[in-house]
Amino acid sequence: MRSLTITLLILLARGTASGECVRLQGDATGIGDLLSERGIRIAESCALAVTVERVDEHLVVHVDRGDGVVVDRVAADARTAATVIESFVREDIGDALLAARAAPPLSPPPVHDDRVVAIAARPSSRRGVQLFGELESSYGNDRTGWVGAHVGACIMLGPVCAAARFRHATVVGGPEVWDQTSRRSAELLLGIDIPFGLGRMLLSPGFAAGMGVMHTRGETHDMRVETGGLRADVHATLSVPVWHRLALDVFAAADLTQEAHVEWGPEMAPLPPEPRLLLRLGAGLRFEGL
């Protein structure tokens, strides 16, 4: 019994000498018991003053070390608050908490692959070779009316379509002289169309140039004249899909012809001059994507 009493006195004296005590104030419910279990005395004479304040769901621990510096710590519960206070009371715990530690190995930064991933998409119907055929009516600057047709093909080359078309037309009306006169024309044109998407439709403006001939016959004197020359046109076609790769074409064009000079003899009856400008409107079908 005597030896146990001496041991307790020695431990108490060691705790007092080492300063393992704290002056606890504020909302410290349960914290004092936890500190006592860990061998830390609660006394008003201790140099280390701790005030505990409850803020919402947390405990704020204000630690006054007596040197004019107040340190604030936030704890989730009483046990955590007791551990915080103990770290200020015992140097061995504080040193362990503040000891330098090797930084954990850094994980490699995430790799961002900026390469463009090709996504398979439905191929556009505007591809490959296209075939088209149109019926048309024309009006010339010589007041003649024409009907005709043209057929052609177009090959997509990137954003443009290289086109070839053959046109044939016949005069069907005009001034009185055309009651006894007939005329027909044929043209072969090469050009480029530039398609633009308009929803499901495609608008394709373009231009073409080539060669053409006109055959004129005067029935009264059985006069026949054939002329040839350069041709050029500008046009625009609106393609409206109707079924699978079949589209309805509506188009307008302005056709320029080269002036042809004919020498008429004294006994010859001159035939009407050829038109220099023809305005054309028409519609037809286009098969796309061969």
C-alpha cells in the first residue's frame, strides 16, 4: 500500500512538472472526462487556457498558450476536440502531428487525347455520279418561244460538281414569219455546279460553256441555213428529294449564243436572225449517288 501511494505521488508530481494540464472553459461537455482519461488534469492554475464554443454542428476550440497567441481549431465532436487539446498539452503528440512526412507519390496527370475521333456518318446522297433529265421551255430576245429538253451527268469533286449536258430545243411560236419558218438548236455544254444545302433540299447554282448549232428552214422558198458558234449559260437548280436517291429538279437558266453572220444572195429571202439570249425554265428528275 505504501509503495502504491508513493507511485501515485510520483506520477502526479511528474504530470504537474511537465505541465500536462489545461484550464477548460465554455461548452466542454464530455471533453474534460476524455482529457482526464488521457492523463491530463483540468485545473484553474494551468497556463494553457482552452475555451470550447459550439457553432452549429461543430465545436470551435480556442487555445490560448499564454504567449499572446490564440489558435482556433474546428472539431466535429468531443473526442476530436479532446485530441486537438491534447496535441497542445503534450509535446510528443504535437511533434508527431507537426513532423515532416514524405509527400505521397503524385499520380500521373490525366492524359487528354485531343485527337479527333472519326465517327461514321450516313453518307450524303450528294455524292458520286448524278444523272438528270429536264423538260424546258424558253423565250428568246427575238420574241420566239421554244420547247425542248436536256440530259446530263454530274460528278462530285469535293464541294463542286463537274457537269456535262446536251440540250435540244425547237421554236414553237413567235411573230407571223414563224408560220412559214422552223428552227431547232442543239448544244453541248460543260460546266460546274456548286450545291448548297437548304434543309433536305439542295440549291445548285452554276455556269457552263460549249458549242451549239442552229438549223433554220424557210418553207416558202425552201431555204435552209445552219450556223454554229459558242454558247454559255448561267443556271440554278433546286433539287427536292422524293424517294431514296431520286429528286425532283426545278431550274432556271439564261443562255447566251454567239452571233452568226449569213451572206444572203440577191435572189435569196433572208431568214429571221438568231436570238442572242434565251431564258429557260424547266423541271425534271435527278438520280443521285451512283
